Amino acid sequence: MTPRPHFPPPPVRVKAVDSQVMLTVRVEAELERRLANLARATGRTKSHYAREAIMRLLAEKEAPIRETPSVPMPRFQPVVGR
């Protein structure tokens, strides 16, 4: 019996925790102009300010959702309450 050739195991793919994805957003020309001016004046990127605005909005909008206790929908209550 001939020995089988040894192949190294395939590389392990690890998804980075801080990976980023691209998001495309349509905005009015005036809003883009203001954002570009702010970015240029501060040396930051437009993406920096868009990301910051989205994070603040999510924190504001998600807070009430997290604080509200979840209540089963009426049609599922008999099943969930068992």
C-alpha cells in the first residue's frame, strides 16, 4: 500500500471583530456639501462623521427598545405561557 501524501490543513479563516463594511447612503446635495466642508475643515473624513451620526442615532433609538420588557404577542401567549 502506498502512503498517502501529506497535505497541510487548510488555513483557518477568522472574521475580525472590528471588520467594516461599506454602506451607501443617498443624501441631498446640500447635506453632502455641508458634510464635505466639515470634514475638510476638521481633517476628518465624511465617513467618520456619518459613522458617528449613525452610532448616536442607534443609541438614541435602541435605548427605549432595550428598556421595554418584551411581552408575548396575544396570539402566542397560550403557547409561550405554558
